[in-house]
Amino acid sequence: MALRGIELLGSDVLRTPGEEIVQVDDEVRTLIDDMFETMRAAEGIGLAAPQVGVSRRVLVVDLHDEEMPPLALVNPRVVRSSRERERAEEGCLSVPGVVAVVERPSSVTVEALDSDGAPLRIEADDLLARCIQHEVDHLDGILFFDRVGALKRDMLVRKWRKLQKAAAK
Ligand code: K1U
Ligand code: ZN
């Protein structure tokens, strides 16, 4: 396993839709292992391949919950979203220091392949549903603040630029 660098806001790969995985092979499994290691080192609960600079449709989630084992999803597809929606705070490892309240469907059904290439179907709610939707957005080149109003979004981007400037001093 290896730690990979996390791409930050401004990197093109974060705005590029990831490519479908044709075969779940050892290269994909190494990517998944590295993503778990990178996510845990950064103290995140999820990570998508574009965040480590790889434009492919793979995500990992670990809520650190005994009842919910870590998940690796290849080519995930949200096949059902609840009409009920919930608002909750989100952060992003690619935009550190910036959080926003985002409204999303409260529960989703997701179909994907696991790390052996076997099909799997997940019914997710609460934080798992939110995290999977946040990560699937990454696979489509969408960032969490694209889902807030334009005014709020501009404010968050300004805050990010200010934080970056201060960090560079
Ligand atoms: O994809 C990422 O950037 C990881 C991100 C996932 C995520 C967090 C919160 C809601 C949805 C998706 C993070 O892990 S940010 C850091 C974090 O651990 C966290 C932040 C806010 C609430 C819960 C956890
Ligand atoms: Zn993110």
C-alpha cells in the first residue's frame, strides 16, 4: 500500500468525469488499497479516485462504524434517490478548511462492482447516503459547493483562496 497525494481545488482532474473501469484487476485493487490508506491518513470518511489524480470511477468509504464495514465501489450508479431531502454539513479533502451545508436526498440505492468485480447493491441512508453521493459527485467532476446557491458558493471559493494565500506566506 502507498499514500497518494490529494488533489486540491484548481486541479483539472477534479473537474473531469472519471472513466468507467472495464476490468477490476490488480491495478484497480492497488488503487483501492492506496485510496483507503490515503483517506485514513487524511482522517476522511470517503475518497474518490480523481482526488488522488486518477480519472477513473472508483470510490472508497469508511464511516468507522462497527455496523458498516469499509466499502470500495467500482463504477457506482445511483439507481434510486428518495424524494425526502436532508441538509447537513459537508467537508472535502480537496478543499480543506471549507465546509458547507448541502441538501441531498436522504436515502439512495447504489449499484456497483466490488473489488473482486462482483455486482453489489446498497441501500444507504444518513451519513452513508451523503458520503456516497458526495463521492459519486467527484466521479462526475462535481464538488460539494456546486450544490449550494451561487452567492454562498462564491463566498466559499473566496474563503478557500484566502486560506491558500495565508498558507503560502
Ligand atoms: O470526498 C472527500 O472529500 C472526503 C469527505 C467526505 C464527506 C464528508 C462529509 C460529508 C460527506 C462526504 C471527508 O471525509 S471530509 C472530512 C470528514 O471526515 C468529515 C467532515 C464533515 C462531516 C463528517 C466527516
Ligand atoms: Zn470531497
